Amino acid sequence: MMNQFSAGNVMRNALATAIFMLLFSGLPLEAFTQGNLLITPRRVVFEGSIKTQELNLANTGKDTARYNVSIIQYRMNEDGSFVEITEPDPGQNFADKNIRFFPRSVTLAPNEAQVVKMQLTKTNTLTPGEYRSHVYFRAVPMEKALGDEETRKDSTGISVQLIPIFGITIPVIIRVGESTTKVTLNDLAVEMVNDTLPRLKMTFNRSGNMSVYGDISVKYTSPDGKVTEVGIVKGIAVYTPNALRRFQLDLKKVPEVDYRKGSLTVEYTTQSDVKSEKLAKAELTLN
């Protein structure tokens, strides 16, 4: 029989795994969704004269939901995954001491929306560079009314009930001064997964004082000059202080595209409603 200490460990490990998977499995959309919570925009950037920002929250579910709002810190690994940290890495600056936000708890009825306001503070203490923290929206399980609890059938053993905890993190970035950042795309290579699925690998190389964020598009050019779009991924970031990020994406399987010949053109561009800016471009000759 599982003792109480072991049962507690099982529950904590399961909850930690659920939170990690939920935090980093979201699709790169301008509106970030997880569970029944919709947040726009999906990132906050303070730069220039901008001193206040708003995050719009909406409950798209059928039940009332409550979320606690807090600030946490992350390190980005070379593969794009995140690890929670408490102290900044060399060359990394946290933004939490220069940000105020309210409210710190949000309760949303079905189809209800609310705004979380964010404001810069103590900006005169900031030296040129980039500062980053993450706003964490953590779902709080709603308590059942008295009499609604299920009756335990076996009172001789230990019962463990696992409740998934949904969470979303939104990066909050403060930029001070002019950007010296540059990025290049290197180490392009195509491999066939299981001899059927074309996968493109690449490395982002970043230098300078700020992070980069944008969309990847991949176009195939056949030997006779015909161009076909074969891949697109939105919302790819390389955060400071990282100098590189390794990335891969699965390319489209199109009948007229032969990944053994021709060439691929990869472009990394900023997101913009008016005109996007090209951050980097690279080409790969296929053979």
C-alpha cells in the first residue's frame, strides 16, 4: 500500500508535469489560449514612450473560472524550452522590479472579459538594454459547495485526486535605448523522418543587447524556377542572453516538390500589421 509521503510525492510530480506541459504547448497565435482562458496580446513590450499596457482576458468556457496573477522568471534553453529560475543568468535582466500590475486575481463568469493593466515604474533607474519577466495566470480550482463532495467509498486506504492546474505565461519586456541586435540563420539542413516527412533544421545566431521575435517562412524553388511555399511558423523568439537557438519545423509534403533537388529560401521577419521587417534570410541548395 502507498504511504502518505509517497502519495504526496506522486501528486506533486503529476501536477508539476501537467503545469509544464500546459505552459509550453500553446500555439504561437496573437491571441494566446489555454483551457478556457483567452489572452490578447500574447506578449507585452514597453519601449519608447509607452508606459502602460493592457492584457485582455476572456473566459470562453461554460463555467466560472478564477485566476491568480503573478510574476515568474524564465531561462530559455537552446532548444526553445523554458526553465523557471530565481536569479538572472549572466547578461539577463529581470523586469519585475519595474512593473506594476492590477488586479492580482481575476474571476470570470462564462463569456465574461476583464482587463489586467500593466504600468512601468522607476524607469529612471534603468540602464540601456532589455529587461524580461513573465506574467503568470494560474487557474485556481473552484471549491465545491457543501454537500457536493463525492463520498469516499473506501475509508481504509489513501485516496489521491489529481486536479489539472491550467496556466499561461506572457512575456513582459522593457527595452531601454537603441537596439544593437543582429540575427543570422545558419546550419540549414533537411532530413527525411521515417523516409517520408521532410524536416528542416536551422540555428538562430543572435548578438546585441535585445531579443528578437518574428515569423519563419520557407519557400521551395524548383530547378525550373517555380516557387512554392512549404512552411511557416509564427512567433519565434530568441531571448537575451541567449546567443543561439536551435529550431526545426516539418515542411509540407507537396506532389510537385522534390526535396532532393532545387533550393529552399528561409526568411525571418518581424510581425506587423503594416509592413514587416526582414530580420534574417538564408538559402539552402538541395542535393
